[in-house]
Amino acid sequence: MEVAVLAHEKFPERAKTAVGVIRYGDYDVTAVLDRERAGGQVAEYVPGAPDAPIVEGMDDVEEADALLIGIAPIGGGFEESWREDVENALSRGCDVISGLHYFLSEDPEFVELAEENDCELWDVRKPDDDLTVSQGVAKEVDAEVILTVGTDCSVGKMTVSLELARAAQEQGVDAAFIPTGQTGIMIEGWGNPIDRVVSDFTAGAVEEMILEKGDEHDYLFVEGQGTIIHPAYSAVTCGILHGAMPDQLVLCHAAGREAIHGYEEFEIPPMEEYVDLYEGLAAPVHGTEVAAGALNTVDIVDEGPARDAIDEYGSDLGVPATDPVRFGADELLEALL
Amino acid sequence: MEVAVLAHEKFPERAKTAVGVIRYGDYDVTAVLDRERAGGQVAEYVPGAPDAPIVEGMDDVEEADALLIGIAPIGGGFEESWREDVENALSRGCDVISGLHYFLSEDPEFVELAEENDCELWDVRKPDDDLTVSQGVAKEVDAEVILTVGTDCSVGKMTVSLELARAAQEQGVDAAFIPTGQTGIMIEGWGNPIDRVVSDFTAGAVEEMILEKGDEHDYLFVEGQGTIIHPAYSAVTCGILHGAMPDQLVLCHAAGREAIHGYEEFEIPPMEEYVDLYEGLAAPVHGTEVAAGALNTVDIVDEGPARDAIDEYGSDLGVPATDPVRFGADELLEALL
């Protein structure tokens, strides 16, 4: 399927959905919409990605079956400055795929346009109606469950889980990725958007996916969310930790990050504190341990300093660590499988 | 307002909404519906409560302006065996107040009956549409924020918060109760049902209430939910802990409880572990400490053994402890104010 990806004013650093879909999705990305970077090329910003032009708006997109909203702002609202692009997409018969908290399928104007032009509005973040509370049984599945947990939002938990699952598959291991957020769901085509689930059902929505896939595979790599010390989103993290009942954890961090993203008043504590918190909080429900570390070194240009940062990170955690995007996931897999 | 309280087969031990409303609400309770205990009297089961008959069903209720659903089963579903009572209530012009996850106001049959008879369906657990993510600023209010946290569900967190707020008010202290669950909301007539909020907004929904009331009072007693080690509901607990940014915690426990209620496979860990988990998890967001303990001794008949259990509990925690329902809240207030 050919898709145009909307990422106005945020591509690529603050457009993690866009970049995730470009890197890992099965879509043929024909353009990125970013009015600030229009005229550039995707491959300049996302090394190794299939190239596509960056354009001003939907009018400049030549081919597309769908418009995919590739930004997830704090709060998940809809920016009215995107309305024209969504309207243009629908008018020319494109579906629209969105992971916003604001549901396009409940916007009367979009609904009308979609009906007129026979296209679909897919709100990835709209949870199934049949979710319910956890039964506390995820640990009973055959698969070894490996959860990525983080020191903050946007440190690369989804990417690490995807890289681990794919590297394991390449080694012939029967592994699956369990998506818990809008980008992961867009990439895989299924999954529960945990941050949009009723808070009482947070753990249950994760458990449901573990039970669905856990006897079909040997390893499940579960995409974590947020951080357990996040002033706003820790509930999501906590529900996933207890609902997934992971056997092992991979602690994800971004090199140089010193404060919670968007909540700069809140400092990142020492790494040992995260290990204690995640393991301590998990223990009464299902014992687990941080068995590997993943450090996002995208902001360190040179390889030498990146490797130094990884060494320090691994030594803080006392477990094998690397940047799986930059240096491959094999070292982590050796510790995990 | 005269209300009949539905609590079939669960009154009083497993009907915490019913008992909470009978004890603390401003309603005039005219009957309790419990087909298993029909023929009895409320005062036999809830010492000190205004008396009322326990009846078989709505047909046996003489006077009522509303029927209040006083049970909250695991999962919050609607039991079809209650339908007749709800129908009877609506048919005779009674409003229906419910804290279930299942919204009566979305049940076509109830909606039609309510319209025909000009009555209201109040779903207490339906969250406001304008809730959003936490800004991480609850600590900035003038009031001292005191949160009850628990070793399990149903140990008395709401009751303890209410007893503390009322005892403080009786001492002339400007204190308010912040309701976070269906019973608390029914009692106070306002509040956000945190367990029904979208998980991303869990902390934000608590913060919103703290900001609304925090500059009007000297003390806020926030009703906690669940427990931080609950296999199903810990997300709610975690979001409240970080959203409320409490200055002090009161750890609530039920004497003799050895496993998580309804999840008996999961043991209650030592009390010190709870203290470490709650304080450790709160610290990176807003430092707090367990400053008092509340032990629910309802299952210990004699006063001597109850006092012994309290002494042991206080010594485990290293802070003042009592059962505020049985022995009054003054000892806890001394530690907290």
C-alpha cells in the first residue's frame, strides 16, 4: 500500500510514528508532509530508509492510497492546521490512518467526506470494546516474555523490541513483536493501544495479547511504554509491567538525556534506581530482572564516544548493553535467549 | 433524597459501595435490596448506621426517589438478575445511580424507560470528556496533600480518607476529601472516576481535582485506589500516586489479609516492602513518606487482639497506626497535621 506520511514541523526528530512506519512498516512511503522541510528527501534524515520526497502538503503528493498521521503530540489532539491535508486526502479517495487520541472517525466533517469518497478512517488508538481486567495469568504462556522498559518516553523502546524480534527471527528463533502503541500497531496491523484503554483494563489489555500469541511462539518481545517515574504516563508503564508478567526486561535509555522529555523539571535518576524500581515493583506479581540494556546513541555523532557511552551504561546496569540500531542486536540476544 | 440501595447477595461484606453510602452519604436510605438477607435490618450489619429494612427487591421498597447500585463486581459488569429491579425503579419514577463500568445510560431499554417516566440515569463512572494528561504540577497547590495507599483493594482506603477528613474538620481544620472512585463520588456528589479514565490521563484526572481544590483548603485527603502490586489494577494506583504528588501517605491494610483479594495466588509481601515501593516510586516525581498506618480490624472481634494487631502493624511500619473506624482518627491526625 502506498502511503503519504504527515509529520508537519516535526520530521524526523519529533515524528517517531512517521520514522517507525518508514523504517519498519510494510508500506511503500511515497511522500512525507512537512511544511518546514519541504523540498528535502526522506533518506537525508532517516539513513537506510527507502527514499521519498518531503512535500508541503497533500496537494504535492503524486501517488497515495492512504494518508498516515505520523505525529503524536503530547495529549494526542488534532492540530487544525492538518485539516486541509486530511480533507484533500479524503477528497481524492485516500484512506486516513491515525493514532491520535482524537478520533477522526468521530469528526463529522471527515466522516462525511470519507463516505462521499468511499474511503476508510482507521483510528488505530480506538480500543476494542471487549477488553476487561487482567486475570493475572500471562506468566502461564509457553513463550519467554521480554519487555522493554524505559528511563523516559521516546528513548526507543518500540524500536528495540522490533530490532530484537527481527534479529531473533533472522537467527531462526520463533519470536514475535507485541505492539502496545499506535506506531507499533500501524507497523504490525494489529494490537491494543494501551495508553487509550480504560485504566482499570491496562494490565488486562496487555495480558489479552500475551495470551493470544504466547503459545504460538518461543519468545515474545513486548513493546513498553513511557517510564515508571513519568509524572503523566507512569500508569501505562505500570499496567504493562504487571499485565505482561515479563520474564526479562531490557532497560532502554537515550544517551545524554538528563530530564524527562517535556517535563524538564523532573531529573532522570541514576540507572540503578530504575533497575530497583522495575524489579522491585514486578517482584510481588512475577519476578523478573533487567537482563540487558539498550542505549539510543543517535545524538552521539562519532562511533568511539558512542561505544564509550554504551560501556558506561552497561557498567551502571551490570548487564550487557549496546545500541541495537547502530551496532546490531546480537549482543543483546545473546544475553536474552 | 430517599434512596434504595441494591446489594444482592453481597451485603454487607462485599458491598462496599452500599456500606460507604449508608455510612457517609447524605442520602436517606429507605431500604437495602439483598434477596439473600431479606427480612433483616441494615443496623444489624452496619453498626451505628440509620436503620432500614433489607428487602427482596424493588417491589418491596415503600419510598424511594432513586435506586442506587451498591455493588461493584470485578470487571464492573451489569448482572442481568438486577434488571427487573432497575426496570421497576424506573417504572415508578425513581432515578438510578450506578458506578458500574457498564453504563446504564447506554442501555436502550433503560434509556427508553427513563424517558417515559422522566427519570435520570446517573452513571457515576462516566468520566468527563475534557480530561487530559497531567502537567506534573499538583505539588504547587497550597494544601498539604495526604493520599491513602493500600496493601490491596478493599482494605478501607476511602473510609480512612473520609474519617481523616471529617475528624480534621471536627478539630476546626480546613480539610477536604478528594474522591477518586464510584462510592466516593456518590458520597461527595462530584469527582473523577479514575479507574474508568483513559490510562494516559490517569495522573491528569487526579491532578485536575487537586488543582481545583488545592488552594481552597489547608489539607486534601485523597482517596487512593487498588495497590501498587495489584496484578490487574496497579496502573490506577500508580497514576494516582504520581498525579496527586502527595506530601504524606497513609498505608492502609486489612488485618489478617494474606493474599490479594480475588487473586489468591498472589501473596501480600511484608509491610516494609510496600513502604519502600510507594516511597521509592514517588521519589523521582515528588518525595513523600508513609507517615501513618491504618489497619482495618473489622475481622477481629475482641478489642484486645485488635489493639495487638495495630501495635504490630505500627511497629512494622515504624509510624503511628490505628483503626480509625474502631478507635477514632485522632492518633493519625496527630502524626499527619
